[in-house]
Amino acid sequence: MVVDLLVIGTAITLGPIHNSAFILLLSAESGVRKGLAFLLSWLANLVVVIACVLLLTGGTPPDRDTAPSTGVIAAKLAIGLALVLYGERRRRRPPRPHAPPRWMAMVDRASVWAAAGLAWLLQPWGLVGAGAAIAVDADLSTLGSWLALTGYCLLATLGLIVMEMYAVWAPAAADARLNALRAWLDSHQEQLIITICLLAGLWLAGRSIYELVA
């Protein structure tokens, strides 16, 4: 479970779309406050999803070789295959001019509450669903599971935390460097999305097949 959460958490934090939007928020008026609202809302989303899973399981993983256990593995396999198919479909799609989505133009004028809502909108729900399926195996009677779940939520938020702290402690340098990063993310967005989907999907599908046949 720990390695799976590490892979999915890393895939989430590297996503280019929410990182670009977050940098735009930081560059806007009262950007630090808006960035903090986005960050906290993003983290709360991850915590809520994991909490819902744990409420359903009672903090106890299903026994191996039972219908619930097999169903969870099948769900992880389905998510993994869906990510692979999505990434491959985007890879095969003919290149076309990349235009920023319309909502990007409104980020500069977003309120603090709108920034918080944007975090929920931009969550990569396929990957978040994969993390939720993995969290079914958590056993809350052990410290290791608590640490793994906490680490997953923080890892999936790590990029935002680093950028927020950078903007707080070195605003002038952060503005220039983060906007350069946003330009790079925008120009490589398609490649990043494809790579993340393929790698995370292959990992999840491979692990699930192994669990089914082992």
C-alpha cells in the first residue's frame, strides 16, 4: 500500500493543470491568500475522500480472497486501465494548437472562495479515485497506515506547499521563477499529462493483476 500511495501521490502533485492555475493565483492581487485558500481546499478534498473510504471500511481492510477484496482489486485495475487508455488516446491525437481554457482568464479576478472552489474542480479525479481504492487496504490499528495515509495527502499537496512558501518568503524571486515554470508547464502540458497517465495507469494495472493472480 505504501509504495502504491507514493506513486499516486507523486502523480497527483506533478499534474500540470492545477499547478499552472495555482501559479496564476499567486501572481494575482492578494495571491498569497488565494493560494492558501486553494492549497487548504485541495488538501481538505484529499482528506475527505480518504475519510469517506475509512468510514466505509471501518478502518479494517477486507480479508484476502473474499468478494470485497477482489472487488477492490478489480476497481484498481479498471482505474489503471482507464488511465492508460486515456493517456494513449491523447498520445495518438493529432497535434493541435494549444489554447488556454477560458476559465484561466478568470483566475486573476477570482475571489478567495472561488480559489478554494477551483481546487475541487481541478482535482485529477481519476488519480484521486486510485488513491481512494488503495486506501481501502489501510488498517487504522497500525501506526504505519496512519503515517502512509498522512504522507499520501501531504505528498499530493507538496508542490502547492513549496510554491506557497516560496511566494511568502521570497515574493519577488518567486514571481519571476514561478511564472517561468508556468510557461514551461503550459508548453509541455500535453506531454506531462500523457506521461503521468501512462506511468500511473501501468503501475496500478500491473499491481492489480499481480494481486489477482498471486
